[in-house]
Amino acid sequence: MNPGIEGLKNYRQSQIKKNLQLRARVIQAARNFFIDREYLEVETPIRIPAPAPEAHIDAVATGDWFLQTSPELCMKTLLSAGFPRIFQICKCFRNKERGAKHLPELTMLEWYSAGGNYFDLMVECEDLICSIARNLNGNDEINYQGRQIHLHKPWTRLSVTEAFSRYASMPMENALAEDCFDKVMVDKIEPKLGSPRPTFLYDYPASCGALARLKPENRLLAERFELYIAGVELCNGFSELTDPEEQRERFGKEQQLRRSFNKTAYPMPEKFLLALGDMPDACGNALGVDRLVMLLADTKTIDGVVAFTPEEL
């Protein structure tokens, strides 16, 4: 039965049509950015035998395998196989994640470049988002929920240690010792970041970077950053760990944490660890496409920029 014009008014999708059109433009602009920089667009399997065993990220089981939480392991294997600049726009799955900024099925833009580090990646991230904003708006400004965000480079760079000193009631080391690091981050620090200029929060504690390279001069810190715009965490990037034995040891610690939380202990990703020994020095970034569109569409929740929410299926 044809619902007719009147019937279309009852569809949530028809009410957010402009946002879905903007979403398509954002994805196309991102794709063009990487193609222009001679990145190869790749596709890797969504269903995999062993996700990265990170303590706080839960995969969705499908038979004896899992839906990917990230294409990271397969993409790094491609780096090992001789593909130096690659990107992918794909679906990822996080079990039971749902909220104003979270979906259990999300769209991820992930890219890797051989030879670079996390500071190089910050610059490329600036270039990417500025390029997308100019493509949409013709300028370097984002207006989000009453905040005007200036994208003129360079963006703010703030270490995690300094962020705790500036915004929290305790030093970073104390928050780690008292097992409240994440809570302090969410409650005290993240709302202060990314306005009026985007903020790169960098040099996380080593325990918060299971796949990141540690800083040679201070192995208590990982060469990892997250980007915040208007208090919204947008991406997670780092200099890649390329030592397979160190990576195996870190995965083992994550597995122990998962067991202590009564979570599924995933199989060790042996084929990835075997390939890791051939991987060049590299950097990689994972950017949440849904959240980027949410910012650019000036939409308070992620529901406003996806065609279907889980509750509608």
C-alpha cells in the first residue's frame, strides 16, 4: 500500500532527510580526501575469529566468531603485506552500547599510514575535518548546540597529565590508583574539551593504550590521542605498536582483566600477531562517522543522523 504524501509525515526518516543527505556528503568528502592523498580504499571482513582482546570493548558473538569492533587487526595485516596507505569506511559493532552518542552498530572511518607517528596523524586529522567542513559550508566553522567551533589550525594539544591538573580534583596517577580514571575523564574533563577550538588530548597512560606504542622516553605513557570537538569524543589515534611479543603480553593482560570482570576471554589473534612482525612503523586513526555527522548537522543525539536506530528494527 502506498502511504501517500500524508503518510510520509509519520516516518522519522522523512523528518531527518536533510541530515541523511548531509551524511552522504560527509562520507563522500572523506572518501575523496583520502583518494586525493593516494590512500587505497580497502574492505576487510566484518565477521572475524578473534577481535582485539581489549578489556572495555565487547564484541558481538556470531556463532564461534565475532562481529568486528574495529577493522584494525585486518588493516594492520595489510600494512604488513605491503600496503602503505589505506583507509576504510565500514560498520563496526559494540555489544550493548547505546546512548545519546553511542550505537551498538556504528560507522567507522579508519586509516593507516606507514612511516608516521601520532603527531603526524593529528595534522592529517585537522586537514581531513577542515576539508569536509569547507566542502559542506565553505568555511572553517562549526556551530554545534550554541557553540561556535573554530577549525583554524593548529588545534589545541593538551596532554592527559595536564588535563587532570587543569580540570580534575586529583592527579592522573591518583585516578589510576583509585580506579576512577574513566569516571573523572567523563565527568570532569571531557565536557571542557574542544571549544572554542578542537582539542587533541594526548599521551594516555600505558594501561589505556593496548595497541599503541609506548613513548621511548617514558614508557608509562602511550603515544595515543583522542580528538574532542564541543565535548564530543570523535576519534582515537596512535603510533602503532609493532613488536609482536610485547603485543602478545599486553593482550594477555587485557584478557586477565576481562576474566576479572567476568567477561568473555576472546581467542588470541594468532595470525595478526604473526603478521605484526612484518609491519612497518605506522600510525592509525579510528573516527566515528556518526558522531562527525552529528556535529556537522548540529544534532544533539546520534539518532538524528542515522536512517534506523536499533529500536526501529
